[in-house]
Amino acid sequence: MMAKRKMSLNELSDKVGLTLSNLSILKTGKAKAIRFSTLEAICKVLDCQPADILEYRKGEEQ
């Protein structure tokens, strides 16, 4: 979605109010959880739905 919106991670960080480090963890799929308020803020800035940026992978446990 960031590529579709031509938005850098730095720009998203500024608009959402999260650190680059935290956004990087989310982007690489290393996060174990995400707050609904964070998800809402990202979706609002990217003008998308949660399903546009989240993917369920059956059987993958970390």
C-alpha cells in the first residue's frame, strides 16, 4: 500500500506518529501484535482497509 500511495517509511512514520523502528518491525512481519489504534492510524493514512495490509498464514507460528 505504501508503494501504491508513493509513500516512504519516513513519511508514514511522521503521519502515523510511530518510530521508524516500530514501523520496520511491522513491515517485515516480525511483530507479534499490533494495537487496533495503530492499525487504524496506518489504514487512515494509507486510505485502505486492514485486509489490504494484513495477511493470515495458516500454520506459521513464531
